[in-house]
Amino acid sequence: MAATAGFLLSLGLVPGQAKDFTAGIVANEMKAEERYPFMAGIVEGLAYARYAANGKDTAAMRCIYDWFYENKERPHEILVAFKRFPDYTAGAVVAAMLTKECGR
């Protein structure tokens, strides 16, 4: 998790304001049955952004999909990270996590 925190800081990301929709809100206030679709939406957005940024090369997009969908424990790992970094946006936390495996 220290690597995740370091990555977030290296991007210049700062903790959210009190009214932001933060990872802490997702972890602590969102209904459990709503979290998986929310996480999948973040993954979809990050995968498409990588696809578009890489000139429609699908390799990094596929890595992101595999990172999330091929590991049944991944949603739990993401939830743990949301609880550890509650003041960051959920997207920033997931991006930091998947960057370790799929690069930038």
C-alpha cells in the first residue's frame, strides 16, 4: 500500500475535499451491492482511456480488464485500498493499483 500512496502523491493528487465523492464514501456509505458495478465502471473508464491514449492499441486495455476481471479477489482488494485511502477519489486509487501491473 505504501507504493500506492507514493504513486498517488507522485501524480500530484491531493486528498479530496469534504464534499467530494471519495473512496471513503464508496467504502463506508455505498451499499455493498452497488460497489462492484461502480468499480467495474471505473475499470471500464480507465481501460478506454488507455486504449484511446495508445492509438487504439488494445494491449494495455486488455491488461486492465484482466487485472480486474480475472482475479475474483480484486474487488475486495480495491475495497481495502478505498478504506486505506479514504480521502482520494475512487478512480485515483484504482488507477494507482492497476498501474503497478499494467503500467501507465
